[in-house]
Amino acid sequence: MILLDNQQWVEKNFSACEFNHKRRTLRMKVVAKNMLARPDGSLPTQNQDWSDLKAAYRLFDRPEVTFEAVTTPHWEQTKNTKPGRYLLISDTTDISLYNHKATTGLGMLGDGKGRGIQLHNCLMYNSDEKQIVGQAGAILFYRKPAPKNEKRMARLNRRRESSLWDELVDQVGSAPDGSQWIHVFDRGGDNFESICHIKQTGDDWVIRASKLNRRVIDRNGQTRSLKEATEEGDVLGSYDLNLRSRPGVAARTAKIEVSSTSVTFPRPSQFSTWVRESGINDLSMNVVVVQEVDPPEGIKPIKWVLLTSLPTATFEQAWQVIEDYENRWLIEEYHKVLKTGCGIEKHALQTAGRTEALVGLISVIGTRLFQLKLIGRNQPKALASTHVLPHWLRCMQAARPKLQGRSLTVYEFFRELAKMGGFIGRKGDGEPGWMTIWRGYRELTLLLDGMRLAEQTRSKSCG
């Protein structure tokens, strides 16, 4: 992955936005560039000239500037994958705008007392290169109270939170030739209809099961609960898992046993009109069970039951499924980037409709911040000169004289960048996070601006 500067990145991700007028696209690029310079700031902080701020407000007030219009070019670019193996990691986060009392049109959050918007994201991760590709799709949702005395069939056929998993699968679509896409869901995405949508795309899935009491057909053709079917799976191997300490829980090493079986999910007795029209009557899949054996007394044992379309006959194949699911934490980290790094909950315009476009912009900007964390960490031996712009390296070496004359790797460059953002880099400090890397990047961009001004002044004086 070649690291672009902010201007290049903005051009790549927003030049194709269609807002019915080219001036609006130009303005969006200005707003995006200003946001990248101060991602955690408010719109007035990011657009310090009154003319820029007023133009930004006018832009988000335009009916053509919607959530989809802002994000679709980035989504299409993300989904145009080269041959390889990719995880499509999805989950929902609540954008709480409770304190923005003047914003109208918001939905319920939490127990119904909160106000805001739910953002259901799909983050694409290249599992071969271990890099964030971008956001592959997203849906906004406004929760409303469920109708009183609602029948189950009526609930199945109306749009609800569980429908977001289905809708996002359809929005993202199928993998291009040569690419393998694997949807990774937590327990919220464990339902028959969602898996049917994935099956129709021809893509794969790894989903953590939430309903272990559901009735399935085991590999011997017997109908029983999923829990009972997994208890007779084939043990493939075991490994030791080192668990860090938590408040009230000491650090320990857990012995994990991995087993596998196959099951068929019959169509549930009650299903939506869409499921009937799909013609899918059952779903066959493999199951990987990750379970702690002999846990300490009083400690709840670790247990994952993973549903997958991937092969699981060997320990190596099952381990790949486990590794895919373990990468689900990336979507949690991405949501943290949106809230902490981009301050998505600090922003609010007068209506939910205007806020939607702003949320779309921030969701794309967030991928930029998050990508920086993994670029250096997962390409430790690659030379920085092949991935980092030459003037960035010159600026870094000018700012940190001890680096002059050294041929830095990408890993070393990003550690030095993080040090400019407050990372100390001692042996026990581990790896820098996206926040310190981004702070260092902002320091570097300020130095680059200074270098450009000095060069312009020098050229004028020479002229």
C-alpha cells in the first residue's frame, strides 16, 4: 500500500462525488481536506475562515448532498478488489446526539431515552496483506417504537434492526473475479435470512452463533439442537491462549480445544416474504467450536461457536476460521476511531437529514486514520522509500537528525512518526496506536507546510 498525502487521498476518494454541480464536489474536497487536518475538531475549528464555514453549512444543506452521494465513490473504489482474500466485517454503532437538543428527526437509542442515529458499517480487510482497504458499504437507521400487539409475521416483514445485516450484504454485492469475500458477523448477524442473503451473493461467511438451542440436522441426519450437534464434533487440536488481567480477574493461560462438525439449518417455521421468494429451504454449513477445557473454579470458560461456509476438516482450516473471526475486533476499533479520533458525536446540524451527509464524510475520513495504524505494523521489512512519499522522508530526517543517512523500513518510519505524536517507544511499550500515529502525522504535515512555505519564499527571493 502506497501512502498518499492528504490532498492526493481526498482527490482519490471524493472527486467522483455527484452533487448535481461540480462546485459542490470542489467544496466537498475542501471540507474533507480541512477535516483531515483536524479530524477531532468541530466544523468551525476545521473551517476557520467564515467563508469556508458558511460554504460547508450550505453544502450539507443541499438535498443532493446525501449520505450515499458522499460515500458511494469510496465504497465502489473499496469493492474494486484485486485478486486475493478479503474479510467484510460488519457491525452497528450508535451515534449518540442526545446533547444536541435542536437537531430534529433523530431516532431512539438504548432504552428509548437516547437520541441519535445507528450506523451499520461494513469494513473491508485484506487478510493476505493485513491491511484495511476501506469502507465497503454502510446503512443509517432510525429506531422507532415497535407497534403495539404486533404479530410475528408482521414484524418479520417490516424493516427492523436485524434487517440491516441483510440490506448491507445486498448493498455490498458479490466479489469480483479472482477475489474471495468472507462476511464476518458477531452474534447480531446470526439469523437464517441474513445467511440466505450471503448465499445468494456467492460469497462466504464466518458468523458467531447466538442461538445454540435452535433445531438443526446434524451430519448423521438427526434433528437436534445446535448445542447437542456440536458436542459430537471431531476434535482437531488444541492451543494455549494467554489472557491478560482484567479488573477483578487475574491473568492466566487457557487451554483451548478446537472441534468441528457440519450441520444443516432448515428454514424456520415462520419466515418473511423475502425468504419464501428466495426459494432457499435449508442452509448447509460447517461449525467450528472453540472451547476452554479445565477452566479455574469460578471462571466462566471461553466458548465460541462459529458458523461458516469455509472448509474445516483440518486444524489448519479451522484455525483460519478462528483467525478470521478474531479480526472482528477491527470494526470495534474503527468505531472507536469515528467517535474518539473524528469526534462524530460532537457534530450536529439542525436536522438529521443534514447530519447524515456529515456522518458519511466522517465515516470515510475514519478509514484514513485507521489505515495508518496497520500499514507500518504489517509490512515490517518493506523499505519506506517504496511506500512513503520522498519529501515525507526528507522532512522526517530533517526533524529527527539521528535518522539522517539511515534507510528506514516502513515499520521504523511509522514508529518514528508515532514518537512525534507522543509515543515513547521503550521495549515494554508495545506497538503505537492509531491516535499517536495520527498526532505524529499532523506534526509532520505542519513541518511539510513549513518546508513548502520556505521553498516558495526562497524561490521568490531568487526570482
